[in-house]
Amino acid sequence: MTPTRARQGLRSSGARRGLSPARVRVSEMQRSRLLRAAVVAVNEEGYANVTVAHITERARVSRRTFYDLFENREACLGALIEDVVASIEGEIARADLDGLSWRERVRGGLVAILSFFDREPALARVCVVQSLRGGPDVLRRREEVLARLVAVLDDGREEGGASSRGGVTELTAEGLIGASLAIVYARLQRGDAASRGDTSVVDALSLTSLTGELMSMIVLPYLGAAAARRELSRALPVQAGSISHGGTPAQASSGGDPLAGVPMRLTYRTALVLGCIAEQPGASNRVIGDHAGVSDQGQISKLLARLERLGLAANTGDGHLKGEPNAWRLTPKGVQVEHGIRAHTQTHDNGVVA
């Protein structure tokens, strides 16, 4: 259940019990406090040791209120996992990955997940580490999430002739998800030990910094060794949710909002397109689309036209005449924005930006 659906559930159940709208809002607030307290309690006590009392004491909410909202501890922690999944799904939706190639959809989704976990390490530990110790309901929800991730990777069998190569089956995707999860689990464990002051543990790198290696491992069986090597050298994209909008254009080069003053949302697709034009001045629509993983030429044409209207890119070819190729270059304003994106990405890579 997403947070919105959860709130709708609270409202509908409150209406059935004759609660006023104000009382329903209070219930929503109490639910939120209990879920936040559950995160703290699980990370401090460990899943197996957490009790309802641990959660209610930290939330400063009565046990009666807890049982008004959740059947038991397991239901509370299950709701927490559902809320986290809904938040991550929202970030993936905002990354605007529809229409991209399989590889770019996987990469954009992976960056969204790892970036969220970097910003919310306590939630990451609950979902990846502590949930393994959960009861049947929590484990079932965990398996449902993993099955959805397996389905996304399994689509790779239709890419690059992978379906014709022996040994690439649905089990391949299951193994890749399991291996990736194990790597993230180990990194979170290292970070947890470091946060407790264990001087024998070197401070863990950000989870987002694992993107290249994880993507290389993921694409290898589907797209081959050359594609896997390319993933190791690719820079991290900017995530829309990782930038605090506001500030001035002058701040772009120092890691502020690269699109400050530009009336558009920065998405994974936009960053790829601007980066391609910067690297290949004079590139055509098709070249840019291939680089950005956008197979639909209509979509890439609309995006380029929008960048042109915003003064970020200019078509210097004869593409406006029927049958002639386009040749796209960044305008001075576009160069400034692309440099800002690159600077923000480098800061992200170095772990300065969470």
C-alpha cells in the first residue's frame, strides 16, 4: 500500500467509525510517528528484539493508539516497508525512464534506489538487513519486491540477442538480483559498524558509487563483455530528487541546482541527452537517441525541440528541411547547464552529496 492509499484507508475507516476529519488527520500523524519510531527501534534493538513498547515509547504514542492503527508489530513493520517501496517508486517515476532502452531503464532505476538508500541509511538497513529477520508477512512482502526486480532484469533477454544465447534464463535475473542485494547488504553492514565507532572498519563508500560495477555485472550476460566494460567507465547521472532546487545559475558550477532559472525538471533522460550533445557536437537525432537509450524517435525529437525552445540546444544542420539530418549543439546557456550537471555528478561520485 502506498502512503496515499494508506491515508485513504485511514480516512475511509475513520469515516466508517464516525470520526471527524480532524481526528482522521491526527491518526495520520500518529501513524507517521509510529513508523518513524519503528525505524529507530529496529536499528537500535534489532528486529528480533523489537517490541510494540519499544516503538510506542519512541513515538510517544499510547499502546491503544498503536493497536488502533496496526494489528501487531509485524503489520507495523510491513507498512513501513510498503511506504519505503512507494517512495522509491515515486523517485523512479520522476526520473522519467519510460521509453528508454532496457539498459538505461535498469541503470536509472538502480541509481534511484541506491541514491534513496544513501539519503536514508536507517531505512535502507531496515529494508535490506533487518527485514531478513522478519516474520512471514514481512518476508512475503520482501519476496514480492524482489520478484518485481527480477522481472525487470529478465526483460534483458530480449536485448542484444541474449535470448538466443544458451544459459540466459529467468534464473539469471534471480541470481543477479541476489548478488546485487548481497553486495548492498555487505556495504550497509560496513557502514553500520563504522557508525558505531568501530575503528577497524574503513568508512563505507556511498551505495551510489557501486552503480558502475553493479551495472557491469548485470548487463554482462545480456549484452556481452564490451557493454559490461562500458558501464564501468560511465559517470553517474544526476537524479531529479537529489537536487535541491533554488539558487542562482552561478551556483551550478559549484554543485548547486544545474537547472536553476530554467523552467524544466531535470531527469535522467535530459542529463543523458545534454551529455551526448556536449560530447558529440553536431550529432543527429538518431545518434543522440541511441546514446540516451531512447528508441522512439518521436520522443527524442520532442525532447530536443523542448531544449531548443528553452535555449539550451540549437539545431545547426538542415534538419528543419524534410529529409536532411539535424546537427545539434549546445548553446552557451546549454554549456553552462551541462557543466553544472557534470560538476554535480562529480560531487556525487566523490560522496560529497548524499
